[in-house]
Amino acid sequence: MDGHTDLVVIGAGAAGIFAALAARGVLAPDGTFQPVAPGSETPSVLLLDGQERPGKKILISGGGRCNVTNVRTGVPDYMSGVPNAVRSILREFPPEAVKRFFASRDVPLAKEPMGKVFPHGEGRARDILRALLGAAEEAGVVFRFGHKVETVEPDGDGWRVDDVHARRVIVATGGLSIPSTGSTGFGYGVARAAGHELVPTIPALAPLTSGTTVGLAGMTLPAILSVVDATGREEARAAGSMLFTHRGVSGPVALDISGPYERAIAEGRDVRVLADFWTLCDRTGVYARYLEHTKPPGACLPKPPRPTPPAAFEKTILEMATRGPRRKLGSFLCMRLPRRLVAHLAPSADKILSQLSKEGRREAARAVTAFDLKINGTEGYGKAEVTAGGVSLTELQRRTMESRNAPGLHFCGEVCDVTGRLGGFNFQWAWASGYLAGKGAALAVAAPVADAPADAPTETPAETPADAAPAADDPSQ
């Protein structure tokens, strides 16, 4: 570049690359890649990244496979202070469009349990990154990698990004999670300098820490985890596979509940994390189809069931006592739960059900349906898959992701206050918000004075209802 460009995109992750593609006009409405037409007047785009080899988060996501999206996304899958804005933005580039884009770049995708979408067959995360960077290169995006941006400031009729003057700037710098991938929180500083009052950031999708689970390290089983306050009121709930570790608990359900837990602690609320190990192990229940899987699904149920009430479990003990007068508590619990877990949770496992006192039944009920994991924190940004908090959607134009405080400055991806649960939802947010930011910035360059209000309604694909029945596990979908 000669020091001037139409658009600068800062950050070559999922959201940034997609913003660059959208700005160059190569993403068709249905998501397919369409090359720039010869002689067309499309904005010039400079894509900057501080890493010599960008896209590290893409490469490590999904264990190196990259969970590209989820077939069913909706507002309940996200933490955000502005759910209506999330709904509106997600509609602009839905999962079907994402699948068509990668298919058009010779990376077909396949659906897996819980609606997660990965590269088909032997495809890996590197194929996703290669497809993105290849599309950007073919689209005429100019790369400058290994360049750590130092200044972003207003400059006449545009913005100056270090030594480059741009008419528009798109900030797609990510958050603070996994610093080893290059995350520094730089975009938050840009937002503050532009007058944004950020939603306080916290690590999310991070393992939980506890000093009471060491004896169970290595055990995996399904669980319902609930964040409850001092009065017992439930603040959040998730249901899925959980892994006991030497430091606490991990697995999809622990990661999903970590954000609400961290937010409650950051806001000064006294909360606990309770575990129900009983309900999901019911072989006729909502999780039954996954119990025989060699490897449990890497995501949680979209609508977590309520934990079994301790009083109801006590009633079950009494009923079982009448059916088998000599049955012991331990043998009853082992009908569903691993023997090692039962030994850890129920000191009175050798007692006969019919001889349990009322307090003994209550203790057993609490142990398996409302076990206090004694969580004392999370493993922080170093292990968190995403950062929650950031630029509020109330301060951005929904159709363009442009700052209401600083015209010409757009934000997308993780730097915004939108955090999805595990299962491809954060990538889906990156694609959709990046697409709108790039498209909105390009339209503004072509016609600085819009004919219609930035938030005027448009016809968009209908959102998949959050409570719709899951699609069949068909790899071809």
C-alpha cells in the first residue's frame, strides 16, 4: 500500500478474515465465494495481524479439527446484554451460508452430535484457515502480517492506523483468552479511546478449579451443573459431559457454566456450583442416546433439564427399599453411577436402604443431585477459549457493526460483548459479525451518505427457533 487504503482490518482471525472478504464483495448472499469481477469498483482492503502466521486460534480449536459452526443457533446459545441485537446479526449470515462458503472453497462440512459442524472426513482446522486465507488472497486483500498495530486514531476524513490512512477501520482483534495465540486485548483500548464504556471482561469457557475433586481425577460422566446464590436461587444451568481433573472439573458442562460463574463472582455475588450426577445417567432420559458413545459429545444439551429435586430422590430411595429389603445404598447408586464416584460421594454406601435414617437419605440425595463442587475459581484467560464482555452492542449499529461514538470505526468478533456456549457458536458469531462489519464498511465507502437509517429492517432468513427439534445426525447435512 502507498500509505492510503479504503479499509484496514486489524486482526486476521475468523471475524477479521471474513470482514475482509465481505468488504471485497466476494461473499454472495447465500454464502458462496464469488470472485471480484474485472473492472468492478470494490474497496481496497489491508488486513493486519501481529502474528507472522495468523489464525492460531482457528488451528487449535476443536482439538485441531475446528468446530466451524452449529446447525441450530439462537439467542439462548449466547451471553449478551442485548439479545435482540444478537438475533438480528446472526440472521444476516446463518450456518447454512457458512457451510456454502466453505463448500465453495473445497472444504465440505459435516454435522456431528449436538449439531456441531466440522470439516468432513479427514479435514482439519488447517484446511479451514487455508480456505480463508486463500479466498482473501484471491479476493485481492493485501496482507501485512507480523505487524503489531500501535496507534488507531481519527485522521481528517478517516482514520490513521500507524503509517496508513484509511477511510474505515474494522477492529477484529479478539479478546484476552489464550495469550499464546497473540491475544492482547488491544481492541479494548481502541474502543475506550473512541469513547466506549466496555462491559467488564471475564474469562469464559474455562475449566473450573476446586480442591475437593482430586480423588476423582480422570473420571468422565454426564452432569447438570447449576450456579446458585446464597439463597439457593439458580442463576445459570448447563447439562453435558464433565471431566474431573487434578485441579477441578473440565469438559463441556464445566466450560459452559464458567462464564456465568465468573460474572457472578466479578459482580460480588456469593455463588456455588452444584452438580447433579443422577439425572443425565437415566438410560431412558434426554441424554440416553449419548451414554453409549465411546467419546461423549463435546457440547451441552441446548435445553438443560432441571436437576432431580433432592426430595424426589429421597422418595425414590424409600420406594427402592420396599422392592428390595436387603438392597444397599451403594448397589442402588451403582445402577447409574460409576463405583468410584459412589465410593467418593456416599460414605454410607454399605448401609441397607430400609435402614437409612431420614438424615441419611437426605445426605445421599444431596450427594448425587446437589453436590457442592466447592469451586474456587477458573483457570483464567490462559485456558479460557473466549473472553466475555467488551464492546456492548448498544453502542454499535446492528446492520454495520459501526461505532455510534466514532463514525468509521467498526467492531466484530470476540471484542464485542457476545459469548456463545461450546459447540461452534462463537465461530458462528465471528462469521456473522465479521460479514456485517465488512459489508457495512464497504457500503459506507461506496456511498458515505446512506439513503436509509443504519438500523432499518431488512428481509433476512428466519432464525432457527432455539427450541426446535434437533436435526437428525446425518453426516451429509
